[in-house]
Amino acid sequence: MYGGALVLIAATAVAVTIAITAADGSGGEPAAAEPTTATALVEQRDVSARQQISGQLGFGGETTLIGQASGTVTALPPVGQVLNQGDVIYRVEGDAVVLLTGTTPVWRDFGWGATGPDAAQLNAALVALGYADGLGLDPSSDTVTWRTQQAVRRMQAALGLRETGVLAAGQTIFAPTPLRVTAITAMLGGPVGPGQAVLTGTDTEAQVTADVRVAIAHGIEQGDAVVVTLPDQSTTAGTVEDVGTVATQSGSDAATVPVTVSLDDPGAADGLDKAPVMVAITTATVEDALVVPVTALLARAGGDYAVELVDESGATRLVPVELGLFDSGGGVVQVIGDGLDAGQRVTVPSP
């Protein structure tokens, strides 16, 4: 009926050899075991093709903190410590230098009437840390007012500094985000001065970086969902944060661009740094597709495929199918065939 011999991926019919046993129980070979088959449901759902990419789990966003205080270093944080806004970074002759959030570096003292983006950073930080509670300080104001100075006095008191209301340049360092300390540049007991690097840090949450072939990267967008396989073979969900636009090529290898992935659950990477991981990136999706397990496919002569459909009575018939997307993660494949509908059952090898 289908014009050609069928080469079956999974056996669907076998000849059964029956051994005749004498009445006294002697003679004849044991009966051969009959191979069995199971069935699986034809489903209608979204199916995605995924590409497995090698990546590395680590911490990005390296930042070097530059101080403005002069004197002898009397305290430094340990490598690995996380510094949040309001935390003491280090101490110079006993005086605290505090971390505040902002992208404009400190270049002057914050006295009454100072205005600019650095003043706006200071006001926003004082409000966020609670030092301006009840003062009516506008966190978006770019001017140092008496409200700012009163909040500064509160912060100076909390840090054990002289309560002047003027925040000296050496008393704070602005950084864009909280930092995880990775290296110390200053020396305990050594001198520091304005413009000197104190320490280096990274973002506090782990991320995955991967070099992705340009041909694949064209189908990846910021916000795409991925699945990350960790060194212990556990998996965790991730989100594409950035897709590079500048390709690089090494020798005869294909050109690649960097792709950065954040973990939806940062805690899944606790204790890991510079660890190899695999990233499953979705490269194509078909909605409401008919799918069957890959093991249900039967290869036909000529390179075509079929599935064996089982009706309610147990009768079977072969249905030629065209193949669509393979979902390697789910072990299913999209199939298109006449008379094939969701809810039907197809044969698969028994487990």
C-alpha cells in the first residue's frame, strides 16, 4: 500500500515461536520471549528547537573603587565580602569611607548649595538609607540643602564621623551597584591618597557568558528564556540579558558574539565561580504543533518517516509523516500527517 519496504526503528510485529513440550515435561526448547510495544499520546502543544552552547558561570561588571581620602589604611574588607549601599568600604586612620549608589564619581566636598548630578546621587542615597526620614528631602533634587545636611549629620553619627553636615570627598565612594570584593589594591597599614585605587569588585549575582556562533545569535534576543545545566547536572532557568554586536573569530573557527545570561534563581549558583555550564537556547518555536516521542518514528525506505497509529480496538496502521522541529530537551518531534490528531496513540518501544 505504501510502495516500498519499511525499515522499522522499533519492532512492531514479530513471529512467535511456540515450543511444543511433551506431556512429561521433557523435550523442546523454551518458548522465545515475545517483544512487546507500548503506546504514547499524540499531543498538541508548543514545541521548541534548542541549541546547546558551552558557557562559563561567573561574575561580571568589574568595577575598581577609587578613593579620595588621605592617610593610613586601618581597615579593609576581605575578598568575597558583598558591599551594599551604606556599608563601610574601608577606614583611613579610623574614619569610615562609605559606599553610596551612583555613576558620577566623587570630586568635591558636598557643602550647602552644591548642585549637580553628584548632589542628586547623594540626596537619593540619603533617602534610600533612611537618614532623611521626616525631613521632606526630595530624592530627585540635585541641590544640597539644609535637609541634605541634616541627613548627612545623621549618617556621620551612625558611622562614627564628626557631625559637620558637610560630606567630605574622602568620606564616600559612589558605585553603580553593590559589589562583591574580588581583589584588594590598598595595603593595610599603608598610605592612600586622592585618586588611588582601593579595591576591585564585581556584580553580586552570578551570570553566564557564552560565545555563540553568529548564525545562531541572529535568532536570540534580549529577554529570551534559556535553560542552564550546572556542573552537578542540575538545571535552572535563565534569561538572556545581552547579545553582543561585535563578532570575533579565532583561526578557522566560526565567528562568534558574546551572549550574557542571568539566572532566574541566583541562589542556584551559590558556591560556583568560573564553572563550566551548558546553555540550551531556543532557536525556533512552533505553536500548537502535533508532537510525538522521537522513539515513535519509523524510518521508511527513501529517507521518509511514518508512525504506527493504534486505534481503540488495538488495530494498527502506518501513517506517513513529515517532520518539523525536534525538541531535544523534551524528547519529542513535530509531525504532520493525514489522519493524525491530538489524543490518538502511537506505538513506541517498551521501556
